[in-house]
Amino acid sequence: MKRLLTLVLALGLLACVTSAASAVTLIGGSTNNGNLDLTQATEIVPGFFLPKPQVWQNVGTRTIGGPYEDEMSSEPWAGPAPTPVTMDGLLNPPHPEGCGGPDCAVFFKPFSGNTANGAATGHLFQDNPASPGEIYEMTGWAGAEANALMADAEFAIDFLNGGGGVIGGTSLSLLPTLFTPNGQPFNYKKYVLAAVAPAGTAAVRARASMIGAMSNPAGGGQAYVVDDFTLNSGIPEPTSFVLGLIVMLSYLGLARRR
């Protein structure tokens, strides 16, 4: 009986540990520039360049003016503690290719929306290969100054098919807590979300967005800042987790009968 109980316990632990051990980091730290430290010069208007994160893509539009590039930039002041203090920006050559410091973060510009050009929306995202049925977990840091005006600010996981179309995912609105004071610079907070890739998934997109932003006529600080993203796949699947629980409960039942 004692050997049987040991075997059952071992199988239960193996079911959970094997699933957890298969986790794969797609974005995190310096992997695919998860800390946003590595930057490149991007032409905002002819002859004028600002740094933006390498590997990541960005799309900026205004409802009247259409596409534009000045919805965000990489800045050395935008990601202070409590976000992880990273130093990969030292690998960049001097500004404008670098952000001007070792620890860069992204500065969205809500004030770039105005009555002449319309409300501003900006998306920062990165795509990686993905498989149907896998669980994907995204984390990221976000903060804002008190006078930033946005219809929404969100983190999202989007699943894409082979043609690049969005076929599922999840999003998290940050507005309910983004401005809540917590004593940190920009009231920075860490957010977590997760989703299961549906059938037909070929890629997973980690995304941070500023939506429907306008310049605040009252002036004042209007920055919306994000930093230090991770995206992991292969976190324990529900089936494996349930299997582990079943085996563990079986062990407890056997032990009780004994």
C-alpha cells in the first residue's frame, strides 16, 4: 500500500510539473526586447527622428488626420521603479538610435489628439508564432499622469490566423485602476491577462493601446507610459491541472481509507 501511495503521489506531481516545465518565453526581459530597452530611429516627419522599440511594431491614427507617427516614442524617464530596472539600452548607440539612457520605456502621447486632427489611437504590438489550444499569459506595466484623456487604455492578447486576421483573444481595460494613486511614479502598476488560442491560430499578438485620446484643455501632465512586457506559452493547461488534482485526491482518499 505504501508503494502504491508513493506511486500515485509521484504521478500527480509529474502531471503538474511536466506541464509547467514546458512553458516557453516568447517575450520577456531581453528576449524579443520585452523590456523595451533596445530602440531604433524612426522618422516622425521628414528629417525628424525619434526612438521607438526594436522588434515591436506601432500604428498611430487620428480620426480626421489619418495615420501618423508621433503617437509614441521611447524615453529614458518613462519606466522608473517600480518597473524592473534594466540596462539593455546600453547596447544601443547614442541618441537618436538609442532612447538617451539604459532603461527605456514607451511614452504614449494622448495630447497628440486634437480638434484639428481628431482623437488619437496608438497600438504597440509584437507577433509571435502560436498554436491552437495553448494558454498564453501576458504581463506588463502601465502608468499615467493625472491629466491624460483617453477613451480607453488597454493591454490585449490577440490571436491571428495564417492570413493575419484576428480570430480571438482577450483585452483588459486599464482605466478602472490606471489613475488610482499608489505612491509610485506615474502610479505605475503591473497587469496580467491570459487566453487560450482558438482553432486556426497561427500567431499570438501582445498589444498595448491608447484609444480615442485627446489633448486636455486644462494642460498639465498627460503622459501614458508602458514598460517591461512578458508573454509566455505552455503555462499549465486545465486538463493537466485537473489530472494532477484527480491523482492527488485519489491519494488522499487512499490514505484516508488506510
